[in-house]
Amino acid sequence: MLSAIGMVLATAVYAPATALQFDDSHIQQVARARYGQGGATAVSRWLAMMAQQRSAPESQQLRAVNDFWNSTVRGSEDRYVWNQADYWATPLETLGKQAGDCEDFVIGKYFSLIHMGVPAEKLRLVYVKARIGGMGSSTTIAHMVLGYYATPDADPLVLDSLLGSIAPASQRRDLTPVFSFNAQGIYVAGAAPTSPDRIGHWRNLLSKMQKEGFQP
């Protein structure tokens, strides 16, 4: 039986997608102009990691991407990083600040894997309620994770900024899904997929990335 996260993601309709395209030197120039040498160095490390892992098996790419973002970016809140209540940062912005919240980790991991050639239909940005305080706790927080499907009916793997390891969704009993989405659609159990353009933060994110030189 699929986990609850798996049930939410399983409603997806697969469609072809292209990799994230951009010019490495231009992105590095933008990072240096905005964030100085520290930001440019973080972006250079990101580009090097993706280039090194591009031909690796997807399982290795997942580990490399998860480890890179979890070790490079410091977990924080938008009100401290961006002086806003809710802000979705581009990968370049997050690496420039080297700080971000759960959405920023997921965005960085999602577009890293897309650029490395992982099909977009295998990836979902998943909004969840995350239980904190142990098994007996009833306290939850709003959270986002990245879900990866090896096959359409597989138990998805969960890449999470709260944990260093990647685990199947069936083992993440602390997470309760709300909905998931990617560049191809929004997915809710029992409903037909709808356009991700309905998510304003997603539209703004793609627009910012295009101005930075990305082609998502």
C-alpha cells in the first residue's frame, strides 16, 4: 500500500519536459555582482557538483544534491533572510544568501536534478504537515519536501531539509501531505491535475529565474 504522500503524488500525469538550461559563466557573473565573492563561490560549487554528477545514476544524483543543499544552506526563516513573511527564492538567491527556509531547499534540489537530466515527472514539490516533538506529539508545522519517483507506482523517496538521509515516504510517518506540484501540474488525491500557474509564488519564481538567465 502506498503511503499518504505516495497517494497524493500518484495522481500525476506524466508529460515530457526539458532540462533547466543556463550559461554557467553568466550565472556566476550575476552571483558575484549581487552577493560578492562568497555568493559566487557557493554558485561555483553548485555548478561543479552538477557537472560532476550529471552522468551518475539517479540514486547517486539524489544523494549528491540532497547533501549539497543541506550542507551549504543554513536553515532560516523568510522574515530574517528576506524581511518578508513568505518568499520563494531562486537557487541563485538562496546560494547568494547561503540561508533559506524549507521551500528554498526544495526549489534548489528540484532545479538541480532537472538540470542534471532527471525527468521532471519523477519530481514533486510536496507541501506537508510535519509532526515535531516525537511520536506522541500532536504539534505540527507547515513544511515542504521533495518527492522522487523511480517509477510511476513506486514508493516515493523524500528529500528533506530536516533530515540528512533520504527515506521512502512509507517510512516518514511524521509527514502528512497536503498537495504536491511541479512544472507540469498541481496534484491532489482524488482530483484532476490543474495548472501550476495557479500558484502565484511559482509564477514569480520562474519569472525571477528567467531574469537571472535560467530557462526553467
